[in-house]
Amino acid sequence: MTEHFFNSSASWTTTTVFIAALFASVLLKFWLASRQIRCVVQHRERVPAAFADKMPLAAHQKAADYTVAKSRLGLLELAWGTVVTLAWTLLGALSALNSALVGWIGTGVHQQVALLMAFVLINSVIDLPFSLYQTFVVEQRFGFNKTTPALWLQDFAKSTVLSLAIGLPLAYLVLWMMGATGALWWLWTWCVWMGFNLLMLVVYPLWIAPIFNKFKPLEDPELKDRVSALMARCGFSSNGFFVMDGSKRSAHANAYFTGFGASKRVVFYDTLLAQLSAPEVDAVLAHELGHFKHRHIVKRIVAMFALSLLGFATLGWLGQQAWFFTGLGVSPNPDGTNSALALLLFTLVLPLAGTFFGPVFAQLSRRHEFEADAYAVAQTSAPALAGALLKLMEDNASTLTPDPLYARFYYSHPPASERLGRLHCVGA
């Protein structure tokens, strides 16, 4: 009787805490998004004085309208996502799906993998209208979308096949380990998960990315000599310089340094090369090299290792608590084969913690961006980097007037005024 009372009390506590955290997260996000929309709209009619001679009013207004359109869609997604989360948990959808699969397949690892796959499939279908609207309405309206329906379907088919080819074996391995390796399953599973992520750093740029995009060696001899000299000056080597056909899907521009060990490569979007001068390309590349020079990538990997270890340890404990399941609206399987249920409930609850801890990581990311900018200026020049950033901001329709609190909470990159202001100080 005492144990039953404790479990019932713990379940009610779990339900109460979950509801409170969920609605606190939603209200906070709605409030911040409303501030962002209001701030951007208020400053739509005038380019900030610091950018008056650098950004046309039409481009500034386009960025404002694009930001507002994305924010409003984000609010709809947030509201719908909250309903979906409640449906999966307290309204019993996950419990019903699990019971249906147990009745059809029986208990065991096959049923648990089926539960994971069915959950992912249903969520993908639920999220599909928002993804399509973002691509074919919002991005299309502002001239960014270059994806055709045929290309979208092709990408969708490729992604589905890849997800099954990689995800199914991984799901079987993880769920088997959760049930077969004893009380410390979470530690061994964490080791496998981290090994998988490190492997993907090598595999993705060499074999997966080329499935979706064409990567051609950089052919411009002058630019190739410039970036080669920059790499040598910075003490870096790579497996080559490549141009990616990003323009077949989007007008947005970017560049990145990817891979690990011998698979490292420098990738430029073709849209970026079409818009930036050679010194500006140098500056963008130097910024990416700055992340490596300051070991930002290694620091992020180590942080990911530590946080994921904490997450797996927490999941290992929660998966043994009946109130974790019942408090979130799920009836655990009587035979104890609840690994998939625990994993799915954990993924539904974890974003709530991310809401409140996210600003800490955003702040660290912004600090890394400032450090990478400073490195780029030391290797190239402040005007070149500033020119590149301005062109990329205009090209990507990044607003110059975000709400300061919203930016502090969400932005992984500093707002334009802060970033360019810091560049001016560095270059002075």
C-alpha cells in the first residue's frame, strides 16, 4: 500500500511538473517571438543609421518581412507542436501505439524497433505541412527557394532510404544493448552513440553529402591559389577545395570546413562564390579556420560527449521508475521491455530542458563567433570580413534590428550591429 501511494504521488508530481514546464516553455517562447516581431516591424521603415550607406531600404524591408513571416510560422509550429506533445504523452497516443504494436508483434526488440520507427514516421507526417509551407510558400515568396517539387520528392526518397539503412541497424543495436548489458547499459550505449557520431564526421562529407549535392573541385586558379596560400599561412591542410551546387535548392549562400582527419575539406556554395569578391571569400574561409584554430569544434564535441553522457545516465535512471511512465500518460509493458518507451518519452521531455539551458549555449556560441571573427581579421582584413558579412546578411535577408532579448536568448551568431561594431574596433 505504501509503495502504491508513493508511485501514485510521484506520478502526479511528474504530471504536474511536466505540465508546468511545458506551458512555461511555450509562454516564454511566445513572449520572445512576439517581442521579435514587434521590434522588427517597428524598425521596418528605416535602415539603422550605422547601416544607412551600406544597406538599401528595400533589402532592409525584405529582411524584416522575411523575419516576421518565419516568426509567425514558428509560432504556429510551436502551438501545434505543444498539442502533439500533449497528445503523445498525457492524452495517451504513445501508450495506445505501443499497446497496438504489442498486440500485433508481441513484446521484444522487434516490437520496440517498430515503435521507434512508427513514432518517427507519424511525426514526419505531422511535420510535413510545415516543412512544405516553409519551402514552397515562405522561401518561394522571398525568392530563396530553388527546389522543384520533383527535386523535393527525390530528396525525400533519398532521405527515407538513408534513414532506414542507417537508423534501423542503429536502433536494433541500441535497444538490444539497453536490454542486454545490465545496469550500466547507458554507459555502453553512450560509447556506441559517440562512436557513431565520430564515424559520421568522416562518412558524411565523403559519401552521404554527395548523394544530395554535386561537389566539384574549385576551378578558379586565382581563387584556388589565394585560399591555398591562406590555408598554408594559417597552418591548415585539407583534402581539397570544393564547390557545392547549393543554388539548385536555395539562393542562400554559405561556406564550411567539414570532415575529420583525412576527410577534411573546404566547401563553398556556388551562390557564395557568385556574390563575394576574392578577399571576401578569403575572410569567410579565415573565419571558419578560426573556429578550428581556437578549438571550437573540439570543445563542442567534448561538450556534446559530456551532455550526452549525462543524458544517457539520466535516461538509465528514469527508465527504472514507474512514475516516469505513468506520470507522462504511458502504461509500461508488464514484462519490463520498456526501453523504446523510455527513450521516446525522454526525447519528448528533453526539449523542455533545452528551452531554459539553451541561452547558455547560445552565449558560448556567440563568443566563439567573435573569436573566429578576430582570427579572420588577423589573417585577412576587417573591411574584407565586414563586406562579406554585409553581403551575406543582405543575401540571407537577416534582419538588422532583432529584439535584443530575443537575440540573447536564441542567436548563435551575434547580431549584425554587435558583430560589425566589434570588427570596426578590431580594425581600428
